Amino acid sequence: MIKALRILITLVCLVSLGQQALAMDGPPPADAPRDFSLPEKTLFQLDNGMGVTMVPFGGLPKISMVLRTRTGNLNEGQETWLADLAGALMQEGTTSLDATALRQKAAELGGAIGVGVGPEMNSVSISSLAEKGVQALELLTDVVRNPAFPDSELERIRADFIRNLSISRVRPQGQAAVAMNARLYGDHPFSLVFPTEEQLRSYTIDDVHRYYRDNFGARRSHLFVSGHFDAETMRQAIEQQFSDWQPGPDVFIDIPTPTREGSLQVIDRPGAPQSTISIAIPVIGVADPDYSQLMMANDILGGAGFLSRLFQNLREDKGYTYGPSASTGNNYRSAVWKFSADVATEATGPSLSEFFKEIRRLQTTAPAEDEMARIRGYRGGIFVLANASRGGIIGTLSFMDFHGLADSY
């Protein structure tokens, strides 16, 4: 009886609050964005060329570290997903620790090891209790510098990749990405979204070793440290772990030039209940002084969820789709503005019309001040939230380092 009464009281409170909210004239005004100031960071470079950024941050006795190396799918050439295969195998142990021992040791430090592979960047990360920071750094170093790449795990991981490939290739979003990237990037490596199954089956453990040998080294790498630590102790530990790492190759630069020639591609899927719409427009990159204005335009059109015009138009007003979106994809010195939505099949044509109508409206008519105020509030809030954690701070600093942005960013 008491339990039922508690549930009833909770429901009554929720209804009461809901009625109060409905009685309000529109949403409550947003507070002014809070100021954000980054604690003073320490930057230095080892003699072998590896960069280091250390930032004290947060109230919890934890520390996070990410070593980012400038290599990824860009460096594969025509060997699509070889970088991903190497990244997966990096988590399967070092020359001194097998996969089980590696994960157990990371857990004993209060964290876990992670490896990520992107178009132009590989990252190896670890978090731990602050008092275990030096040991966590040692484990991170072992993964980065001494991967075992065990042949015994290759077939299992390859099978996972083939299974994921078979799923991705039949999804409409994957099919759209294949067509879009081929059109945008021509013969550049970014045009290759998926390998063939034959390609995946052809990769050997020697190919993985070759990829690692040709692409990893100090000159391409930067270590980011955020959390609670003694700066001098951490610096000495970093120098001890990485000062004798081989410089390795210089950073490989291959900037794509997305085509600006317009086109329409239709992939017929008879009987499909939905259409996947993907639109891409080459735009300025993050190093351009006007990029902040592009970010605002993106939020107005589709990047700010419920606040965005595409969301209000295609979802709320027309009911064509659950959630249209807009985003900017930023490669080094190259960027593409993307719009996408999964819409009811019969609404494909009308949805395209509304997409382009909203784009043209933003080109020709300045947004009203109340709309700009909402978007500024959203952008300011997102900025603070994105930098409210150790990982968020590292993400921002890494982004700035990759794109060569000044601290004023």
C-alpha cells in the first residue's frame, strides 16, 4: 500500500508540473552562457618530435591520457579497413601482456584501454585513478610501442569485420555513403567507404605489421594528459617512456578536393518503406576565420535538434521524418557540409524540396534576432558541456592541435 501511494504521489507531481509547463507562454528563457576558462596547460616536445599537452582539470582524483597518431584510413591507400584491423589487434595484447592480462591490469588501475581509428587519426587512451597515473602511462606506452598483433586472434577479428561489412553494405545509409563518397572524392582514399569481402580475407598479419611500421612513430604523435597529476612527476615519466621512441615517418598529407559539380544519384530500392536522403556541399574548413559563422548556420538549419529549421519543417510541420540533421565533416584543410534524413518513401520529392527551400531561405533572408539568440544560447551551452570532462578537454585540445588552431579558438 505504501509503495502504491508513493507511485501515485509521483504521478500526481509529474502531471502537476506538466500542466504548469503547458500553461507557460513558450519555453523559459535561457540563462546567459557561462564563462569558460581552461586551466593553464603545459606544452613541450620531446627530441624525437613527439608533442605533449598536460592540463590539470576536474575535481575527481582521476587522470585521462590519449596518445593520438596522425594515421588512419587516409594512410591505407587502396587497402580499405587495414587501419581498422590494425587498431582492433592493438587491443589484443602487447609483447609482454596478452589480451586478458592487459585488460586486467588496466582495470586494476581504475580504468580501461581503448583504441580508436578514424579517417586521419589513431588514438590510444586510458583513464585511471590519479595515484596510478604513472603506471597508467606505462601501460599506454606498452600498447602504443609494443603491440603483439597476435596471429591467433586475426581470424576471429576478421570474422567480426566481415559480419559488420555484410550488415553495413545492405543498410540504406551505407549504400548512400558509398555513392556519395565516390562522387565527392574521386580517386582519393576517402572515396572508399567499404572494402570487399575478398580484400578483408586477403589481409595477413604481415600486412598489419607493415601498416604499423610504416605509420607509427614519435613525429606523428601527440600525448594529451588531463586530470589530477603532479606536472613535474608526469613530465619525467613521459620523457622516460617515450624519449627513445623512434621518430618514424613524417606526417602524410593528402588533402582531398571534393567536387563542386552538382549531381543527383538515385539508388532504387523497390518496395522500401523509406528513402534515405544525403546531401553534401564542400565548404570552408575550421581554420577559416568565418568557420564560426558556418557553425551557426549549421545549427540554424539542422544541427541544433528541436531548435533547427529542418527539424521544425520536416518533422513537426510535415511529419515526413523522425529527425533530419545537418553537420560539418572536417578533415585536414578540407570540409563538407552534410544534410541527411530518412523519410517516408512517398515524401521523398517533397522532402528534397523542403531541404533546398530552407537552404535558399538562409542564403537570402537574415534570421530574426530571437532565433539567433536561441542558437547562440545553444552553441554556448554545448561548448561548455563539451569541455566539462577530462575527455572533453582532451578532445578539444586534440582538435585544435590537428587543425593548427590558436588558443583563441
